[in-house]
Amino acid sequence: MKKIMKTAYLFVLILGAFMFTGCEDWFDVSSDIDAKEDDLYKTENGYFDALIGVYAKMAGTSLYGDQMTISTMDLLAYSYVLRDGAPEIYTSFANFDYKTADTEKVIASIWEGMYNAIANDNKLLERLENADRKIFDDDNYDLIKGEALALRAYLHFDLLRMFGPSKALDKGEKCIPYVTTFGQGNTAYSTFDQVIEKVLADIDAAIPLFDKDPIWTPMETPSNVYLVNRKVRMNAFSVRALRARVMLYAGKTDSEVYDFVSELMDTLQTNINYPRLTTSPQDIDKDKIISGELLFGLYVDKLSNVASGYFPSVTTSKELGSTKEKLDVIFEADKYKMSDVRYELLFVTEEGLPRMRKFRQEQTDNQRSRNQMPMLRLSEMYYIAAETAPDVETALVYINAIRTARSLLGVELNTKEEVISYLDTEYRREMLAEGQIFYRYKYRNLENIPDCEIKIADKLSEVYRFPLPQQEQEWGQK
């Protein structure tokens, strides 16, 4: 990936004063001004600034602040109903046409943005290796390094889910580079299994670094501003949740996955800071992303601007819309004869059409839910536990816990196949506009995507896998 290394692998310096307001006015610094970089790393705060810079990059609109969550990835999952005159790029992605000028541009911006974030992360890790430990208070060195390793794993795993094969279609070919150094040299590509191995290695290296994460103990307002919002930063809980997600996608045995995720949930149940399923579903009206259940979230500055463009209160051609008929199917309104709180509170009828308000930043919103993009949810851990549970009875315990939290009665399922099929529908309800639904379909290797009329059974590899950007095809090293 020589081209990317030369043009995008530039280290990001971010002023701490506006990191915590979500500002993305960061700037790249190249090797000819190393002195400024050295100044940054003279203090613990400089290392924290560099870490927040990685989060800021991830929150940009070309990545998790838009394309990888609200728009592109959920267009592929058929989460929306396109209006008349919808932009061509919408219909192109809905047709899984990744070769138009517009779709190629989006895909290239995702690739470059992800590897740019990884470059900044690697630069931080490189500097940590040579850092003077005496400048760090308490266990902050371990905390920073743990977050950086976990983020590197998170970013590479999503690159694999976009640009690599599914486990079911893996033929051992090399798909993406797993970059662990900062510099301008090439990084050889890795196979599906190699990427998974490296992701898990970074996660396993990060886990013990969170042993003294403040998240484990009753949390008071920290004196260090960099330690605020630990509950939604990459932390001791979320790094383990990420491991569970990776294990499932990688095709680890059910017993191995279940043992890990059930142990995680059992351990955290005794922790005062453990996110728990909501017991007051109606509160979702003021906390539309259900922030109390987030294991990891990104602060997305100006998320309201993004949301208003896709989910306006008046009909426009650029709207990512829906219909009552579609939502009735997704939320199984006729089947259960009762209202799912996610349906009731996350959609509002305007001009006779249902419009999603999940990411609208409204005056009545709970402060902690503002400008947050969900990255890992507690509910996903319940889904993983249900899917890999040793029997249907155990699976139903996890499934019905979620249903209770969403104001629904328990469901009866009789076979493992019914459990998995039910969970497919749950991802649609729970993670709408969060970029996870398409990955679910890819992991399941579904030959029929719900609401999609295109026959994809004979071209699953093309549908479920982004092509490499043109410049990477020219410069990349496999």
C-alpha cells in the first residue's frame, strides 16, 4: 500500500482544548516538522491529544460519522426506501454497483480514511514504546496504549469486513494489509485468517492494559479532563465486547464464543459501571440511541447536520426514508400485536411519512446521548450469547431480556435455526443506521437480502466485498 503510505500516512496533532468539544479542526503534520511532534510528546497530555486525534479521525463523515454508519453501509443493507429522484450514488450502492465514479470515490475515501487513522494510531504506539514513563500519572500509560491497540484492532477488523471475504467465502486469498508500523514502506497483505489472528493479538495485548481502568471502580468526576466519558471510550468492557464480535464473525466454535461472552457478562454484572439494559423503555424518547447501553461510542461533531440532511422533516429526494409498510415488517407489528418502543419512539410521522429521529439532536434529548454514534452495544452481546448458547432455552433467556427492555412480550422459538433467523431481524431493529446490518448479512452469507429484489445468489463475493481502490490496485503489495 505504497501510495497510501506516501499520501495519507501523516501524523495528526490535535489541540487538547477543542478535542473534548468534538471539533475536527485537526491538521496533518509531515516529517519535515518533527520538532513540533517532539514537543507534543513531552507531556502526558500530548499523548492523550494524539489518542483523541484517532477518535476524531474515526468520527469524520467519510468514516463512522456518516458513510460507514448512516448512509453507505445501510444503503447496502436496504434499511431505507429511496424517494423519487434519489441521487444516483444512492441507487448505485443499492444496486451493489461499486464501479461508478461516485461509488469508487466513496470507497476510496473510506479506505484512505481508515488507514490514515491507523497511521496516526501507529505513530502514537511507536512513540509510546520510547516514552519516558515518568511523565505519566498513575496507570495512564497503560490506558493510552490499551486504547490505541484496541482501536487498531477495531479499524482493521472493519476493513476486513468491507474489503475481505466472509468466512464462508474465504479461499485463503490475501485481502488487506494489517499495518502495525508508521512509515512509508509497504505492508504485505494478509489473508482472512491472518487478519483475524492479528486483530485478536492486538485485543489480547490490550485487555491486561485495562486492568486498572477507572471503569472498574465507582467513578467520580475525574480531575483529569482526558479521563471523562470513560463509559463510551474504548475501555475494559468494550475491548472484550469487540473480541466477542470478532470471534463470532471469524467462525470460532459456538462453545468458545459462548464461554467468552457469557463470562464477560457474568463478570461485569457485579460492576457498578456495567451498562445494563434499560428498565424504563419510555425514556428512549429522550435518549434515542439508548446511550446507557453503549459499550463504545464516538462523539460526532455536528451530527445534527448529518442527520438533518438524511432525515429531514419534509420530503426531499436526498432523504433516506421509509414507509409504514416497511417498518411494520421490520418491527413485526402485525405478528406481535404490540408496539416495539424502538418503532414507537424512534420514528415520527411528517407529511404522512414515517421519518427516523434517532440521530436528530433535539432540545429534549438527554445530554449524554447528544452527538453519539453507537459503535458497540450491550444488546449485541446478548445477541451473540443467544446465537452461540448451548440450547434454545438458554438462547431465549437472552433474547427475551432484550424484548422486555423494548416493551415486548417474550417470544417462543423452538430450534437453533429459528433463533438465528430471529436474530437477523433483531439486528435490523436495534442497529438501524449504525452500519452493522450489512455485516450481519455478510457474516450469514445470505443469498437474499430483505427488501432487495436483486438476485445476488450467483454473485455473493461481488456484493459482499468492496473492490480495492484503483490506486491501491496499482501500488499495493500483495
